Amino acid sequence: MSVTQRARFLDRSTPPHIATLIMMAGLSAIPMNMFLPSLPHMAEYFETDYAIIQLSLTLYLAINAITQIVIGPIADQYGRRPVVLTGFIVFICATIGTLFAPNVYVFLAFRMMQTSLVVGMVLSRAVVRDMYDQAHAASMIGYVTMGMSVVPMIAPTIGGQLDGIFGWKAIFLFMLVCAAIGFLIVYFDMGETNPDRQNSGLRDQIRDYPELLGSPRFWGYALTNMFSSGCFFAYLGGAPLIGKHIFGLDPATLGYYFGAPALGYFAGNFISGRFSAHFGIQRMICAGASLQAFGMLLLLILFSLSFQSVLVFFSFCIFIGLGNGLVIPNATSGMLSVRPKQAGSASGLGGGLMLGGGAFLSQVAGSAQSGANSAFPLIIILLISASFSILCMLGVLLREYNLNRS
């Protein structure tokens, strides 16, 4: 589709409205962390150990990464619209299952099925790439992912309030209502943006994976994305321990500080939306990765000089989100532009790498920070991850420079 085609809201003969894409991306983030404040209550309800009920997060992340990889080729084969609608239907059925699960194991099974809603995140980006050229796609992806920055910031707070008033099942009922509304909006607004899907079968898409995986540009953008977002996942794994054990914050106070990267992420996405088309994706990626590394380096220096207050730590963590907001939309656009006809596959594979790598860094950060009497282990991990993001992007630039010289 062309950038000149105008989207008309609730007209499925046209491309989806930007509001619909933002909604799809935002809804996909709700199931990831909205229920976290309720884990202790859920363990009591199912009469199980906390470690068992915590699998509802760790297994969800693992299955989510795999699901993203699979969704891409399927959407390239069958189209964006039917795959998104199917993902919403599966999520609705799975959420009903969690509400009536008789034991924790049945609950976990339905919880894993909830990963189907990741279609909203994966295919909202692929749809943008279907509709726009590379530079404009980066701008639009910046706006789309703004929804993903707001939702994780407020979802746990909403979930905690629902649990406190109505119990933990109210959280999953809230998810169910949101998904039902989202399904209706997608059904009536989202036109198909991949009209050439009949030209390649699913086997052909899988057969073309080696071509995508063999592209240094794809790996450069994907790994830049993974290490930049890895800073945020590492922060999720280590910051709660720092807040509780180093600074002695109670959960309510920690919740206020914890959203600092989300503020930066929102700002970074807004900047990407405004300026990526003008400055180009590579400059925006370099700026974001550099700001991220600079913030972590400065934080390390300040802590080394004994400026170790809670305000200093969380204030500089805004650089994590700011870097993500500049890197992720632009690196995603570059990643999807390597093989435009495989945009769905590239989005899913890149998303899987980002989430899988992020989950690994989160575990590493949590393990490194556990038992530590300072924030240095986490800060060092954040700096290393941000530095690798810069190196991966420099690899892309160096390769293009050598190709242009030859």
C-alpha cells in the first residue's frame, strides 16, 4: 500500500487508522504485567507455591518470544487482518479459561494461550511497514509504540486497585472486556494491507527464512534493538531489588519511581514520530544508543563518586527509556525494510529476539543484583548492554560504507 492512501476510521476497505494500531500495540502489553501485584493472592487462591504461580510470567515471556517468530510467516501468508482477528479470539477464549480454571495447572495452560494477543504488537508494526516507506515507517512506528510505553506504566497500578476492591479475577475480567472491544474495533476498521499474500505459501515463507537470517543488515538492526531494549529488561530484573534492599523503599513508593524509564520511552517515541523522516533512521538509532550509554556511564561515575541517592539512580534511568524510544522504532523500521515482502516474518523474528534476549538479561541482572549491597552490578550490566547496542549499529554503518566504496 502507498503512503498516499487515506485511512478512514471504521472503514475496513481502507488501511487501519493510526488509533487502531496504537490500540493493538497497547492491548498486547496489558497481559504481560497487569496481574503482577496479584501473584501472592493468586498463589493463595490456588493453594500453590509462589514459585509455581510465578511461572505465569516466566513461561509467558518464553512462549511469547516463540509466538512472535511464528506469527510473522503466518501473517505474510494469510494476511494481517485474519491473523490479528484470530489472535484476539484465542485470547478471549483463553482469558475465559483463566477465570474458570479449577487448579493452577489449568490456569497456566490458559495463561500460555494468552500469548496470542502478541499479534497486536507484531502486526501493528508490520502493517505500518506495509503502508509506508522506510523513513515514514519509523515515524509511524514511533507513534504506534507510544501506546506500549503508557500501558506498562499504568497497568500494574490498575491491576492492584482491581485486586484490592474485587479480587484477582477482576484483572482478567478487565482484560477480557478490553480484548472484546479491541476485536470489534479491529473487525470494523482494519483493512488488509498485505494484498500480495497469495503469491507465497507458508512453506515458502519458512524456506525464505535463511535469506532473512543471512542478511547482515537484518542482524545488525535486530541486535541493536535487542541490546537497547535489553537495558530495560535488565532494569526490570534488578531495579526492584535495588529499591527494596539498597534504598529501603516500600512497594507504593517504589511504584512511583519505577515508571521513570517509561517517561523517557514516551518522550523518545514522540521524538521518533516527529523527526525520523527528516533525519533518517540511522542517525536516530545512533543518537538513541549513544544517549542510553552516556546516561549509564554518567550514572556509574556519579555512584563511584558517592552520589548514591534514590533520586540520582532513578532519574538517570530515564535515559534507558529515552534510548529505547529512539532506537526501537527506527531499528524496527530498518529491520522490516531488509526484505519488505517478509515484513511480518522480520517483525516476528526480531520481536522474538528482543524478548528472548531481554528475558535473559533480566534474569542475569536479577541474579547479579541479588545479595549485592550496592547498585553497581546492575549499572554495569546496563552500560554493557547499551554499549553493545552502539557496536551493532556501527557494524551496520561500516558495512554500508564498505559497500558504497566498492
